[in-house]
Amino acid sequence: MRHRRDPRRDLVTADGSRISELMGRVTTGDESLSVARIVMPPGAGQPLRRNGFHEVLIVVAGSCEVDLPDGTVQLSADDVLELPPHTPYAERGGPEGCVAWAICRPAFNRELVEFAV
């Protein structure tokens, strides 16, 4: 089954990032898996957090930095980063911003995200 982005359903975060869930709990009712397209403006970033789900981040354009417990990882197009559940991390868009796909298992659920205080 094909799934297409509906810009009317995009979520715009406080930092200006745009998240488009194409499959998942919100759009298709599937709680086992979610697939979302993320567009991060240059320098935009999310706060440090731990997700209660497995996440795979696939960069398709631009670049981003991801702060992890053992250092900062630089990602560019065609890089894939695996984030096991409960891994503390924070990401931010590189100089030209970043376009990436996030695949989460089980599906993304805000209740499973723990933000650092």
C-alpha cells in the first residue's frame, strides 16, 4: 500500500522542524511501526531525550549532528543511525539543514519520550 505525505497534517515543532508521519499511530492507526519524514532547518535542534522505542534515522539530504553519550556523530546524506530504546540523544540540523526519515518500532508515541530536564 502506498502512503503519501499530506502537508496539512505536518507537525511543526518549536524549533521550526517539520515532521510528516506517513505511517504510524496517528495517520494509519498502526502502533507497531511508524515512518516519518523530518525536515530540520539549519541549526534547529531538539532537546536531549530518551525514547522508549527503537528508532532508525536515515539522512537523505543535508546534514545533522547527533549528540550521544560517547560523543557527537556527524551525519550526511545516505548515513543511517540506529538509536536503541532509552539511548539519550539530541540532534540539530547542519549548515544547510537536514532532510531525514525516522522509522520507529513500536510506532512513535509522545508518551514514550522522556525529555531531559
